Amino acid sequence: MTVPADLVDDAAELADVIKRPVDLIELGQQIFVVLREVPLPAGAYKVERSDALFIADRQYRCSALDMFWTEIQVVRADGTVPDNAEQIEQYVERSWRRFSWHRNGVWNPSRNGLIDHYEFMQDRFAKDVA
């Protein structure tokens, strides 16, 4: 099977915007979007950068992106785990910290995509440390 064209295009656009590599890994019906070395809010977490993971599927853009995952070392600078980020899961032969942080809004396939989900993730990190 092939990755949906919209997802390929959106991954390339996101990589250009964030100046970081974005990989697409197919596994069954899921498509794992791996963002490499994403910067985190300065001084807020034990690490300055982390790979991030979004999970899409073959219905991308029609099916909403939800949550995101980071490397397991992403904990606050004081060592505490952010709320709703206690779960460690295995995807694409790696351990990931699941941030069960949800949009709580409407997903609109005509305007929401990878860049929007990236901005959602960064906004949530900023709120976590505020």
C-alpha cells in the first residue's frame, strides 16, 4: 500500500516549516510520523530536544490526529512526569512516552493536518510549563 498523497505532502511541508526531518513509516493500516529532534521549551524539561511521534492512518486527513508521543526521557526539569504522560508504549521498535493530551475541538480535514497537530503539541508543552 502507499502512504496517502496528502500525508506525504503535509510531511514535506512540516519538515520545511520546522527545519527538522519528518519520516513516514508504514505498518499495517497505521502510518507513523516521526519528527526528529523537536525542540522543547527551554529549561522546562530534562532534555532540550526529542523525537516526536504522531500516528496517522490511511484515511488521513479525514480521520483526526490525536495525542502525540515523545522519547521517554521527556520529563519536567524537576523530574516529574507531566499529567497524562505516564504511559510508555512501543511503536516502530522504540519506547515512547504517550502524551494523552487531546484537542477537545473539532477536526476539520480541510484545514487541520500535520502542521496544525505540531502547533497543538507545542502549545500544550508551553501550557504544561506555564
